[in-house]
Amino acid sequence: MTDAAGNALAEKGLPEMKGWLLKWTNYIKGYQRRWFVLSKGVLSYYRNQSEINHTCRGTISLHGALIHTVDSCTFVISNGGTQTFHIKAGTEVERQSWVTALELAKAKAIRAMESEEEEEEVTAQVVPSQEISSVVRDLTERLENMRTCYDLITKHGAALQRALNDLETNEEESLASRTKIVNERATLFRITSNAMINASNDYLHSAEAQGHKWSKMLHHEREQRQRLEEIVEQMAKQQSQMEQAAVMVRQNKQVQSNATSGAACSLVTSDEEMEFFDAEEHDFTGAGRSVESPDREQGTFILKMNKRRSSSEDQVEGHLEGSSSESDEQKRTIKMVQQVHLVSAPRVASGGQGDDDDVDKAVPAQSSKDSIYGRNWNPDLMKKRRSRVPDKPHYPLSLWGIMKNCIGKDLSKIPMPVNFNEPLSMLQRLVEDYEYSEILDYASTCQDECEQLAYLAAFTVSAYATTTNRTGKPFNPLLGETFECDRMDDYGWRCLAEQVSHHPPVAALHCESEKWQCWQEFSMTSKFRGKYVQVNPLGGVYVLFPDSGRRYSWNKVTTTVNNIIVGKLWVDQHGEMEIKGSQAAEGHKCVLNFVPYSYFSRDVQRLVKGVVINKKNEVKWVVRGTWDSKIEIAPVLKTSGSSSSPTYTTGDFKLAWRRRSAPPESEKFYNFTTLACQLNEEEEGVAPTDSRRRPDQRLMEQGAWDESNKEKLRLEEKQRTVRRQREAEAEKAAAEGRPYPAYEPMWFKREQEEGSEDFVYLFKNTYWEAKAAQDFEGCPEIF
């Protein structure tokens, strides 16, 4: 199986490796023999060696990949969620040789990428006119050196020629003296010739270096110009469309729905075509209901769902297409589009007419000032915490002035000052997902899986509530950084998060309550597109209800920050979220559509719509609302119509979630909620790696932004130094033929997710015992 698996070569300092390995394809064909090639920081595979020159079956760039050993012969390579290779070697020695070569290639790819970014950063900071003058001055000096050497060569060459002539004709002087003169002239000629050669080499090297730099600058400038032209063109189209819409309004003409879908341009721009449609007019207050009909129309919306192909369809596909064995889970799903109609069932009046839209009457528990579910908090047991942070100082700084040279780059690679941050880390922002954990508490009491899923859908939407006016960027956690949040006294849960990987950046989180357990692995890809920044989350979120044995999982939707160039920053959430049940909830799912913001939509903005489907593929609950305000749910009593355009008759809508009011004057302190204000509050007994102990974040919270920027640079350079040291040790170990252990998180361990081929970071359940004993031995010194 391994014709060439052990031959690691070195070409231009980059490790290379080739050989036969087994790659997991799908459940039908299992592991298949493939030819793998590791070259220049990229792992590629082919069906056989003859395909190398024309057909590559798949690649993974190693600079942001995770490499994990499963057993003695199996290892997994993943680039953060979009692509994963499960590979099996023939022997343990062969597996170790491949893993070592991959780790070295990853380290070298990271160093190469950083050196290019540093060069680009230096180039971008130089004023073009100054750069031109410097280059011209340098090349002129080297040219003058060459001219001087040329004059000396001409002078000493003529003197050498005369000495040679005298050697033949002048008989007055002795032969020895004439030979001495020739040698002296020849030595001077040789010295000046060598000087000429050196000066020529210097000029050539300088010209080549400047040529490479100017070529990269020209390419970068061309890309910037192209993207800026696209941005200006998009803005011009939007202005034209807004002017046309304004004219129509003045003329009292209604915008046709087909013109809206065809000509209207959403503020959100994506690399891929948006697959969401503007919903038809729909008012939660019942304005769209028909008076004449006994059934009351609640609105119409477009719903998209994924249907998984059956095994027989996969087998047919495998016979028809030669590359079917390489298809992933995305290729085994079929997109289905439904136009859903909602109709509210008529009520039976008793004692007078009720309010059809009083959804608060259907709240599961009595309403309170803090939560619609009510809380049984004992003030004597609750810890006293702060309710705000210091006000945000005013340091005027242009975001566009910093980011205009970073169009097209990954947001995590852009060196941003703290002026655009908020005094919280990404680990702390993840903990904010559990601010409305009372929804999970209530969901744990639901006996019906579909009703439970409806409340769980409300909880997933509630995590986006604060993003409406939170435009600050959280601090990127350092490798090994942690954050604990023990709120058993009020919220009834405790949570631990840790930054478990740096390339790619991955955070792991575990939150537990008496009624449920939740864990997630968070990574992301982000791109700055000039007019907006788009963040695509990677990694899954999981929740388990131990009493019923039901488990659910989902992935987060896309976040876009708009108006980077001009105007007020604002955030939009858009995309499709599918909550899947497993274990005791196997076969149940909820599909949610986060509708993108549109100028021309007549519908409520920031809209969320969805349905809950049981294992028989029947819609049982409907979910509707907005991700910045509230979510309502209603049971489906009857289904009619066709499969492509079903009509659901629903019962009364219940208020499943409502956003709490913001603290007074919250706009002065980063638009924080009360929970957000308390996350970075100093606390005794936490781990030395806790985000509360991070000095640059603390300085920013206190208003010392200049000192915070300096401290931020120090911490980042310290992290780079530690990583380079590990890379050097890994290279040394590889040269000596011994394995080098990969970085291991302190409180999490990467294991295979139950019931799938994916690997996730799971909590070791050792942190809270270590905290009780105040035994944090082994924690890295990162601050």
C-alpha cells in the first residue's frame, strides 16, 4: 500500500511527501485507496498517479488545518469545518511519518504566510512618493559605483597594457623590475575587475528585489482598484434604484413584487447568490387577516429545506458518475423550496370577544420584569455584581482609513487597534449566548419533541439579540486563554471556554445546568469586502437534555457588518439554520430562515421564519418573529395544499422569547447588556489564563487605550515567539527521527462526535475540581 509513503524530500525548504493511503469516502464505499501528494503546504489526493497532471480530487491548505490522530493507523485533517479528510495508513510508523511531515509543512506554511503579511504591511505603510525616491536614489548610487569601477578598469587596463609592451621592448631595466611592474598592474586590474563584478551583482540584486516588491504592490493596487470600482458601481445601482422607488412613491404607484425581486438590491452582498426571497406582506398584529373568511390568513413566506438522498439514490449516482466516491454530505442533499401559507384556526368565543393577538396570554409561566418565564431567585444567595462598566472614551479614528488596504483579507489577519474593540474577548462573547437560558430550562420540561424543538429554536435566535447595536470587535483570544462564568446562583448554569487552537483559531465551550448540557466549537472565516465585513461561523453547537436523552445540534448563520466606508455601522444576520435531533430525538428537526435585510421589502426587517418537522416529515410547529425583538411559536393543527405550496392551520401563538430592555445609558458603555457588563468583572480564584486577567483588555475597559494598544502588541509578539519556538523544536525532533507532541488544550480534548465522523473538542470535566483545590499547575503563562 505504501510504494513511496516514507520518502520525505525537501524542495526549496518545503517538505514533500507522496504515497498511497486509504481515504474515507462515504458509508457505501468506505475507505478507498488514493494517491496523496504533500507539496508547498498543500495536501492533494488523486485516484491514481496518472491523474496528477490533470485531475485533482481534493486539496487542503495546511496553514489553517487541524491534524488529529485517531488511532495507531488513522488520522484526520480538517480546515475548520468546510473540508475534512479521514485517512488511514498501513502501519503506525507510516502514519507517524505522514503526521510529522504534515505538521512541518503546516509550520513552514504559517511562517511563509506571516512573512508575506509583514512585507505587505511594511509596503502598505510607506508613502508611494517616498518609496519611489528611495528606490531611485538607491539604484543611482549603485549605478555610480559601477561607473567608477568602469573608469578604474579602463585606467588600470591601459597601464597593464603599457607594462606588457615595456616587458617586450625595454631592455634598459632588468627583467625582474619589469616583471614586478606587470604584476602590480595586473593586481590592480584584478581588484578593480572584482569590484566591478560585486557592484554589478549588487545592482542586479537590488533591481530584482525592488522589481518583486513593485510587482506585488502593483498587483495589490490593481485588486484594490477593481474592488473599489465594484463597490462604487453597487452604490450607484442602489442610489438609482432608491431614486426610482422614491418616484414611484410620489406617483402613488405600488412597486410590483416581480420588479422588487428582480431589481431590488439588498444591502447584504455575498460571494454566493442569495437563496432567500423577500416575504409577502405579513403583519404580526393581524392586519392581513380576511374578514369574510372564517379562517384568518397569517401570511405567506418562502421556506427552504434540505432533503437527504436515500442510499439507493446514492448507489445510482455512484454508477452514473465516476467521482461519486469523493462526494461529501453536501452532495447528498437536495434543496427543496416551499411557499408556505399560514392560517389561524378560529377561536371559540366564551364570555365575549378576546384579543386575537395577545400572545403574552400564552406564555408558559407568569411574566416578570426580567423574564417572561419568571425567576425564583433568592436575593440572599445571589452574589452582588456590577451593573455597568466605565464609559467609552472618545478617540476619533477612521475605520476606513485603516481597513482600505485590507480589502479581500481575512479579518483575523488585520492588525486592528483597540479603538474598534470592545473590552470583552471572543470567549466572553460566546458565553453571552446563554443570557436567555430560561428558555432551555423550560424546554427541558416539554414532553413533546416538536414543542421542545420550537422553544430551542427561540433560544438559538435569542443569541443574536445584542448584535443589533454591538458593532465593536471582541479581542481575539490567545492560545490557551480561558474564561469561566459561574452563574449557578442566578441563571442556574456555569460555563468554561478555552482557546484550543491558533491556526486555525478555534474556541471550545462547555455550559452545564441541572436540566441541560450545552457545548460548542467556534471558528470562523471572515472577509473584508470594502463596503462590508462578512463573518461565516464554523463549528457546531450541541445541547443535551439528560432526563429525556434528547440531543440537538445546529450551526450558526452568517453575520454581516455594513457601512464600513461611510455611514453608521449596522449588523445583519442572514442564512439558513437547521436544528437536527439525535439520540431520543432522532428524525426531528427545525428549519429557520434568517431573512436578509432589504430596502424594498414590505415585510418586517430582521425577520426569522421557520417550521418544526417530526420524524414522519410532518410540520408540527411554526416559528416566527425577529432576531432583535421576540419569537412566537404556534402548533400546526391541520395541513392542506400541495407539497410545494402547503397551507398550515395553526393554533394560538405563544411568546417564546422577548428581548430584555437595555440598561439605562447603555449607549455610553458599548451598548452592553447587564450580563455583558458583569463578564469582565474581576474575580478571585479564577485560572491564571482567564480573560479577566488579560492586561490589554483591562486597560481598555479602564479607558487607557494607548497603553492597551502597546500591551496588545506585546502579548501578540509573545505568542508568536512561543509558537516559533515550538516549530523549531518540532523541526529538530523531525530531523532526529522522533515524534514531537502537538499542542494539547488544558481543559478540553479532541474526540470523535458520537454518531458522526466529525471530531470536536469536549470538556474533560476537570476544571471545577481544579478551581476548588486552587490547583492550576500546568496552565501556560500567556499574559
